[in-house]
Amino acid sequence: MAEGVIRVVLVDDHQVVRRGLRTFLEVQDDIEVVGEAADGAEGVERTEELRPDVVLMDVKMPGTDGIEALRRLRELENPARVLIVTSFTEQRTVIPALRAGAAGYVYKDVDPDALAGAIRSVHAGHVLLQPEVAGALLSQEEAGGVGQGRGNALTEREREVLALIADGRSNREIARALVLSEKTVKTHVSNILMKLDLADRTQAALWAVRHGIGA
């Protein structure tokens, strides 16, 4: 395998969908499909076994669905970035997946080149959100008071890091921008999540936008 190639696992209960995704991705020089799974439980097993960089995960599957699979991967602290690939556009389907730890989502009718771009983007540490879903998440968190009143606990450096998270920057990009080590950035991100009582970078980015920090 060439250096810099993004290793991908496909998780979808429809074989024709997996075959189509594999056929397209195999022509990408920087993306390699290393495994497939037909449901969420198998997807977790394959992800743990193969340790891919990115997982393309359907939401609605028989048995263990994509959302439960996401929760299990988070519990296992698996580092793979999960990109939801779904035919469901309802916010009630997509939002729980994002809350469970997905790095973003695309629809199954996405343009092939856009899909490859999405894979590269989430692999780089970015979060992919459609505007309408981002708005719905913000509204729910406003109603629930997620992170309310905790912004004052952040240090100036943590606010700088948070602004760059909101701008979609990966840890590596943040480290370069602020002239820090990636390890230091990871520590800042952990502190931010702890102080704001947030679960992941997606919630942190949304919190920042809602409070006028960064993008």
C-alpha cells in the first residue's frame, strides 16, 4: 500500500451499494477499500480488525444499525472517522448519527467526485454538515442548554483552538496555525470538551458558531 493512502471500510446491508462504492473508490489513487460489512455489528468487528482511516456507514440496517455501531466504536475508542452514507434525509435520522460520533454525512446519490472529496475531508479531521442539519442541531442544543455558561472557563489559547475547530481545521492544521505540537492541540481539545461538557468536535464546532467564536 502506498504511503498516504486512505484505508476505507464499507458498511451497508445492500451488496449492490457496496459494489458500486468499491468500483468507484478503487479508481482513486489515494483511497483503498480494505473491507466490507453487511450490518453494524459486522462493521464494528471489521473496523476493529482492520483499523481503517475512514468508515462509510449506512444508518438503516437490519440488526445493529449505523447509530448503534457508532456508539460501540466510540466506546471502543476506535480512531476511525465515520462518514454516514444514507438515503434518508430526515433530520430525525441524521442528527442522532452525528450525536453518536459521525464526522459527517452524504446522501447515496452524491456525485462520485464529491464522495471522494468527503472521504478526504473527514480523514483530514474536518466535520461535514449540511446547513439545515447544522441549524437543527444548534436549535436543539440551545433548547437543551448544551455548554451554556461554561465559555468563561476557557483560556485564551483554548478559545483560539475552538475557533479553528469551528473553521473545520484538523489537529494537524491547528498545530501549524498556532505553532504548537499536535499533542498539545489534542490536550487543548480534550480540555475544551471537558469544560463545555461536550461529546465531540462536532458539538464543539456548533457551540462555537452559536457563541460567535470562529466560523
